[in-house]
Amino acid sequence: MRLVLALLVTPLLAQQAVAPPALDYAFFRDQVQPIFLKKRPGHARCVACHEHGVPPLAPLAAGADSWTEAQSKKNFDMWKQFVRPGKPDASPLLIHPLAAKAGGDHFHAGGKHWASKEDPEWQSLAQWVNGNVGTSLAAGTESRVLQSNSAGDNIHVISSATNKIVGTIEGIEVPHGVVVSPDGARIYITDEPRRTLDIVDAVSLKIIKQVPLSGRPNNLAVSKDGKTVYVAIVDAPGAVDVIDPDAGKNVKSIAVKGGIHNVYVTPDGKFAAAGSIPGKLLNIIDTSTNNVAWTLPTDAGVRPMAFVTNPDGSTKQIIIQLSDYHGIVVIDFASRKEVRRVDLPVPNGTEKELQGIQGSPSHGLAITPDGKTLWATSKWYGYVAAYSLPDLKLLKVVPVGSHPEWLTIPPDGKNLYVACAGDDATVVVDNKTMRVVGKIPVGAVPKRNASGMLRTN
């Protein structure tokens, strides 16, 4: 009898373990549907044919440029039948309009819209199929890069479309972390001297609320639903403050061992990862309970992190940088163990910079939206290095300037933005050509940066 039960239960458990991700309606409405409405040069819009074709899209009302909520839900129910959750490469919606040489179908009656899987539209569809959760972006949002100036009293707002400064947030002395709310309506900034989380209106760029914290803050992160902001508290004994941004209240301080330097929310939103430099510890917090789920001791202080995901969007690896180590460390999330280290290259004929390193010869990480390239900074040698994922093969070393720190990549994935603290500038690197394409003068000693879709009206 036990054998029979085992034979019945084991396949069920296996199916549960690899259950495909759920398809999110909000993501479909806000990021997939606009693809159906886009006019491409020389091509009819998708909606022009599919209003009367198969699979159908709801007909637009006369003079309307988008669908109603009820129509959007009907579109979602119809088009989710033409994807395989967790498998973009096997989903008709993604491979039918894709060029055959890139792995698409031989013929599409509406023409081929994407020359490769690197196309931002294809990537958006893939994110939906892989279970990304959408947020309701308000009308009038634009892609922005936020550059904090660690020795200044402001944050520069950069348009990623033009690489021009389009505004500044004033009056926050020694700003540390900066992040955009998922709906693009707010900017959250940690104010070190005041020991507050400053909430900034994205349109006016004015501070609308300052939330007292339990100690001096370092970096911060926001939950995927926008309902929680996690703030790293560096003062001993260390904590992660849990902020309700709508209420403007500090609702909990999660106790940890050692001051926290950086905190991140994993791509699936299920965990927050908090790294301690003095505690030499990686803390993983369950965001459903806001309690520490597990910890991993390290041989040096934990600094910036980046996340590699499984096909279903769950966390596969955490890539971290450590104090006094010129390289990257790979942590397997499931086994909770370090599995690999990769030393950053030492360029011939380049003098090592040792002043102002503050124990962090490598202090910046970013992964491109397609998950294929990891960027890491070298403060010692003034470059960013590109590695392929998942094999971590060195692709290119790109000199960018003095003391490159944090990195950010806006949602379109076109460019990498490098905070060069020694040059008082943000350097722009093209992710495709891996060449410097711009240098934007900002404030005093720029370090942390972030990007996202920001409301502009």
C-alpha cells in the first residue's frame, strides 16, 4: 500500500515543484496590450487585423486609442491561451511574429515584427509569460535614471531617452539609497543625517513626507506591489525597517546581526536580501511575514547584489560582492551555499587606484533585462566588466572613469548607467555595443543610482 501511495504522490509532488508561473492580468493590460496597438513603420498594427482575425482582440470603440477594463479582461482571457507559462520559446504569441532566423515560425500573416529575441517588445512578452507581476502605471510615465550624489544635497533626474538631466530633487543632504515606486508616482530616498525615509512626489520632485527610522539608513528597496519599503539600518545592532509608504509609518524593525548596508527585493517579490558588512552575513527575509527566513555567514562584508532567476521567475542565484575582494561571488539560493568565485581582470598597464576605496574594490552589479549579461564595476581600475550568463564568461572590459560605483539599467534595457564617483558624472554604456556613448555631469561624488518608469504629469 505504501508503495502504491508513493507512486501516486511522487509525480504529484514533482508537478507541484515545477508548477508553471501564473499569468498576471495587470502586466498584460499595462505592458502587453500596448504592443498590440503599436504602429511599426511599414506594418499594420496588430489590432487592425486581430479585431476580425484569430485569435481576436476586442474591437476598439470609435475614436478610442485603447481598450476599456472589461475589454482588457476579455483580451487577457483570450490571449493567455496562446502562451505556455514559463516557456516563452514555446509560446505561439512570441514565436509567430518572430523572424524565422531568430527561432520564429516560418510565416506570419501579419508580418515579422521582431528580428531577434533581444527586441524590447519580445522581452516584455517573455516577462509576462515568465510570471512577472504588473503594476498599474499611470498615464504620462517616462523612463528615468535617478542619480544620488553622496557628498551633495540633491539627486539628479535623467531622461534615458535623451540622456539629459530633466530635474533635480533638492534638500536631501547626503542622500544614500534611491528607488522608484512600482506605479511611478513616488521616489523613496534614505536621508542619512535626518535618519528618515524621504517620500518624494514624482511629478513635482518635492518631498511630501519624512518617515522617522530606527537608525542611520543606508540603502533601500520596495516590494513588488509597492505596499512596503525596506530600509537598511547601518547603526548597531542593525535592522531592516519595514515602512508602510501609504500610511507614512515605520511598522516594524526586523532584528539582524550587524548593521545592514544594502537591501534588495528578489525579482519574484517573495524575499528581501539584506547584507551586513560588520556582521559578514547575508540575511534572507520572507516578505510574507517580514521575518528572517535564513542567514548565510560570509568571510567578508556583503556589499551589492544581483539576482539570477529560474524559468518560473523564482530566485536561482544571488551574485554578491564582498569587502576587500576584486570579484564576484555566486550563492546558490536553494542550497544556501557559495558555489563559485570569479576574479575581475587586471588590465595591463593600468595603475591600481587605492585612495578612497573604503574596502570595496568592486562595488556595483547589474543584470540586463534579458538575463543574459552581468555587469560588474572595478573601482581599482576604473572599468565595468561584462560577463555572459549563466556561464560567467568574460565578454568585455569597458573603461568608464574614476571610482565607478553603482549600476542601473532602465526597463528598455538599452543602456547601462554607471555612477563614476571620482568624476562627478554618470557614464552611459550601450548594452549591445558595449561602448561608452555618453557622460552626464551630475553632483558631488555620485554613488547609488536607480531607474524606472516615473510619472511626469
